[in-house]
Amino acid sequence: MARRCGRATSRFTEEIHIYPRKRVTLAVWLCLCLVFLSSAEAGLYTASDQIVLLTPENVESILVNSTAAMVVEFYASWCGHCIAFSPVYVSLARDIKEWKPAVNLAAIDCAAEENRRVCTGYKIRGYPTIKFFHAYSKADSTGQAFKDFSRNVRGLRHRIIDKLETHVEPWPPACPPLEPTSQAEIDNFFETNNIQHLALIFEEATSYIGREVTLDLLQFENIAVRRVLNTEESLVTKLGVTEFPSCYLYYPGGNFTRLRVNIEARTFYSYALQRLPGVVRSGKPPPVSLHILTNNTDEPWRQFNKSRVYMADLESTLHYSLRVELAAHTVIKGDALTSLKNYISVLAKYFPGRPVVMNLLRYADSWLQKQTADQISYEAFRDILDNKAQIPDAALPEGVRWVGCQGSQPHLRRYPCGVWTVFHALTVQANSGGSSAPREVLGAMRSYVHNFFGCRACAEHFENMARESVAEVDTLSSAVLWLWSRHNRVNNRLAGALSEDPLFPKIQWPSPEMCPACHTVKDNGEHRWNMPQVLPFLMSHFSSSSILTDYLDNETQVLEKQREKHANQQLALAQKPVERKAREALDVIQTSTTQPTVQEEEEEEEEEGPQDEAGADEEEEGGEEAPAAAAPDEMQAFKAKPSEPARWTKHTVEGVRGQWQVHRKPSIVGMRMREMREDIVDLDSFVNQHYKAKALRVAASSRVKRRTLQREKEQENGPMFGLGMELDAGVGMVGLQPMEADFELDVGQQRKQLQKRDLTGQYFGGEAELSQKKRWMSVLSIGFSKLDISLCVILYFMSTMCLLAMYLFFKNRLRLRRAKTAFP
């Protein structure tokens, strides 16, 4: 199988014979091809690699008549050399990301059945093959192949620059001039160009730094970069250049200054030039002035140190993660539940939080580990986060208060920045604490992002990175460095995206200003991270002792806010059924307190005689407008302050029952039917379900005079109420209703009876004077409605007809039998 691959890639045969050790490596890669059978379909690259994936549908639109030059890799996903080369090609895509307006990278998998015709059309015979397509290529162009190209990023980058310089007209419109400049051009530069900075890079003829920096600054405005060779004596002498390479900033009028960098290399030049005042990425708005941010009244800007970590960001991230992001999952089960348990466990172990927060996280972890069911509800978990069990000295502050992660706009940075900060802090604390599992934190992060992180495209990119290399992490320090390197990879991918904050551009972190010792160069001048210095920097930067607690409430305030929240929630829960039942009772009261019609009043006068006339006169004088005026008072009573729950007493319940019952006249009087109300209520079930003592707090305070122990002179004049006997005796409650005029006692005498009356709602002594007929008819009318009466009439009629039919039937039978016995 190795021979077959060697024949297919004949250009590599000589290398295999020269370096026998590579045979072993190649054999291993080819053996792994069986594992990558599923990858053959998806290819070796993904969209997160910043490489354009070609297909038969888009290949023509991308390669033909393109305004940018294209570099295309034709590969086969089963080829070992292609698999080994893929990381280099991905690194190249990240390295020249800023060159995209002038040159872009693409790839196509020729092993895929649907792509074979495309690869054949471009005359591909071996893998991998890299071809360069000039801008505005014709449809019949097959590109220029890179012969014997190097297998490192630097060599490929230089090869691309060579191809760009040989570009014929038309020149790629986005590509700046790459040829060396002269004294004459520099003297007239500002007359023809409206820019703020001109950078001159002095170098030797064989150096690529000037051209690389020129392309690196391609996407930035207010700056231009020109290459000056050491042979341009006039400029070299004028500026006093003695070192090559070196960079000078040239301004109108012949003013100039040297650009100070740690190391005279491409990466340091590019970074320093991109951070000059006024230099912004093309198409991006300029950074918002700090003065404007500070004066923003919607959310005031919090001054902070960019080189420090703030606890406010960490706690804000926890709040959003656990109370907002997780809340999207009403039920958490299966892998998601396992992920949550691991996530909370890691937080409880390694989160560098304050004592109250750590107590809450440990409590949540303990609760989750005890859950043996295969699913939990988020509401139950939310109760744990809110500490409903009142665990002492445990709380997770609510709300977000971004400091180091705040952005110049409300939609920039914030939670994503906080997530990275929390993850870095966890890996560092695990390394400091001596965890026994190197991938414990990374595994919990990966699982959480996969199951819960709201940005699904971000979660997919993170999963691709983890699947690619997280298995290589075998120590705690390598876990810290793995997360740091992947964070920088994400920064590279998102640089220039709409999500980038102009005030906080995406850079390779830490910057040379923050950690000069973290940056160095290789022998060939390429940038290299100084890992022995990067790890101590990360350990110091994210250590718990370095985290600032500015802009935070102290722990006492956090606990007090939690107690107030619990008290308010309990009061709200107590008031919720009360308010609901009160509203229902109010609806009944309002529909039950309508005035009787003229016909009903006339019938009552005929039936009750002079006594009713007296009551009617009294009602006409002062009581006719009472129901209409009582409604606002009743509404005000239901809006009583929550701090007065004790006023919902049995007196209120009896008063409301009495009000409802006052208009509940007997439905059958003198064997004559009268029109009844439509809103019939079964008092037995209604009282048992709705008329609880606390449900009617002040519902009838304006309709029923409260029972009191005041003296006679302290009591205000008001309508007197008697106890209605119409309520079902089985309810065990008595209602108050206005007494008829003929049964009223003297006012003074009545007040004495009120004072002597027991507060539990016993009968008035005057109630015994009610006529036996009225009491009896009231009892008969309990619970009867139109439907009840109609059913009774129908049943009575049907039973009568049935008895009549039976009577006629047996009468005829008897007559026939008698007739038969008459014959001999």
C-alpha cells in the first residue's frame, strides 16, 4: 500500500529513498487511512480552517475571472502525504489571513466521486498539488503549479509572493505595489495619497519582510507600507538608516521617526503598525472615544486595567451561563445532564471565587451528584442556584457587571470574553491545585460548549479544534497551553469580523507590550512563542491572587439581596392565590349586586306588605346607589398592602357572603315564578373552593361594617346587617346582609347587641324574630336554579305521564280479562 501511494505521488519517491526513516512515518499514515474513511467524504478541511472548499458547483465562480489571486491545493483524503501536509496548509491560511483581498486559499478533495471530473479538468496527476491562479483567470486556465514546494509556512508564503510579483495586467485591484520604492516617489507620496502614516521598511534585496508587512497591512486604512532597498542611498542617508531590516515612519514635510519594536521582524512590525493612532480596519467604524463611553448614561463605562482579570467578569459569566444559557433547556437529560454535572463539578473544584460563591457551587455540585434519575428540570436546578433551601453563607450574585470584558457596544465582547476568561482561570487553578486528570477541565469545557453554548457555529468550531488535538494533552501545563493556543487561533479567525470590537481588536495574545519575554524569533526570522515564558505568564495572569474585586458588592450585600429576594418571592407566592381568589370573588360580587327591577320591587311589596314598603323607602332614600359606589371601594380593598395579611378574617368572608346573599331572594314566593339571575352559583362548592378566609381580605369592607369592640360613641353610623339564613348550614359559615326595616331594632339597642356579639360570627338575637314563613321559604330556595326547577318540572311531568300510561294499560287489561270470563 505504501508503494501504491508512492507511485501515485511520484514526486515524493526520491525523498523516500533518500530518507528511509520516512518510510515508517508514511506507513503509519497510510495505516491510519482506514480510520479516515469517513473523512474521505468530508475532506481534510473544514470551514473553520479559513480555506475555501471547492465543489463542482462553485469552482468556476471562484477560480474564473476572480478579482483576487487564488492558491488551490488539489489533494486526496486517503493520501498519507496529503494528511501530513494538511496542518501546514491550515497554518498557512491563518498566517496570510490579512492578505485575503489580494490572494486567497482554497482546496478540493479529488478522492470524492463528485470532484473527480473537476480535478481531471485541471490536469491533476498526483497529490497534493498546489496551483496558483492569477486574478481574472480565463475559463480555460489550468493554473501554475508549485513545483518542489517546501513543506513549511515560510517557504509557501515566499512562493506566493513570487507568483504575485510575476502577475501581469490586470493587477489584482486590492493588491498594493510590492516593488521597491524610490526617493522621487516618497517625495511626492503625500501629494497623491490622503493617508496619515507612511511606513518605510529598509531591507536587503533578498528579504521578504517589506512585502510581507505590506500585505499584512492590506486591510487597514490610514497607513501605507513601502519597501526600500539598502541600495537606495539617498533615502538611507537622509534617514540615517544603519540596520537592515528596520522600519521608519515618514510624514509630510520630511519628518520621520523610527518605529520601536522588540525585535526587527515581520510580526513585530505588523503588530506595531496596526496599533498606530488612526489606523483602523477597512470597513470597520473607528473605535469609540473613551470620553463618549464614560458619559454614556445607559451603561456607564468602567475604567479598568487591560492587563488584569476582574472577578466581576467571572461572576457575570457564571450568572449568564447558569441562569440564562441553561434556562433554554427546560429539561436536562442524557449527555446534557452528564455535561452539566461535570461542568459544575469543575467549577466547584477550581473556580477562583469568593467564599459565598464557592459555597453555592459546592452545594449545587452536591445536589447534582445525588440526582440518580436520567433527567432533571431546570426549575429544580434554578432553585438550587437561588439557594431556596437557605444554605448559610452561600449565594451566586444575579445580573451581569462587565469590567474587563465590557465592549464599546452592547453586542460586543461581554459573555464570550467572560467564557474564555473563566476557562483560562479553571485550567490555571487545576494546574496550581495539582489535579490528577490533565484533561478534566478541558473535557468539561468541551462538553458544556457542545451541549449548551448558545452560538452553535462557535460550538462547532470549538469541537473541531478539540477533536483535532485535545487528545495530545497529557499534562496539566499542556492543558493550560492548549487552551491558550486555541484561543489565539479563534482570535485569528475572527479578526476583522463583524463581532470584533474596534476598541479591542483581535490579536495574538499576550501582546509584546504585555509580555515581551513571550515573543521571540527563529533563526530564519520567523516569529516564535517562547513557551518557557508563556506558561509562567499565564499562571500569574489567571492566578486567584491576581484577580481584582473592583465594582463588586461585598459578600454581606450579596447575602442580603438574596434574603430580600426570597422574602419577596414567598410573599408573592402567598399573595398569588389570594389575589386570584379575590378577583374571582370580586367578579361574583359585582355581578351579584345589581339592583332589583321595578317589577321585582312591586312583587316584594305585595308579598311582604307594609314592612317591605318601609324597607323600600329606606333603600330608596340612601341605599339605592350603594352598589355602584361600593365597586371602587371593593377594588381598593383588594389592592391592600401585602404587609397586612391578618385583616383577611372571617368577618370579611361573612361580609362578602352576606352581600351576595342579600340579592339572593327566594325563587318561589306565593307559588308564583319570578325571573331569576343568570349567574347562578352553587354555594356549597363555591364557598368550599373560593371563599377561604384569606381570599377575601377586604372584598366587602365598604359593604359590610366590620365587627369591632369600640365603644358606642366611637362607632360610626352605618347600615346594620343581619345574619342571612339562606346559606347552607353544612358550610359552617354565616353571611351578613342588610336587615329588613320591620325587623330592625332601635339603633342604640342594636349597637349594644353588636358589642355583645361574639367575633366568631354567631347569630344575632334579633334573627329569631324572622317570620317562620320567610325562613322556611329561604331554606327551600337554597341551591335552586332555573335548570333545577326546569328539571323538576320535566321529571314531574314525565312521571305523571308514566303513571297515566300504566293506569290506562292495566285498566284495558282488566277489561279484556273480564270480557273473556263471561263466555261458558
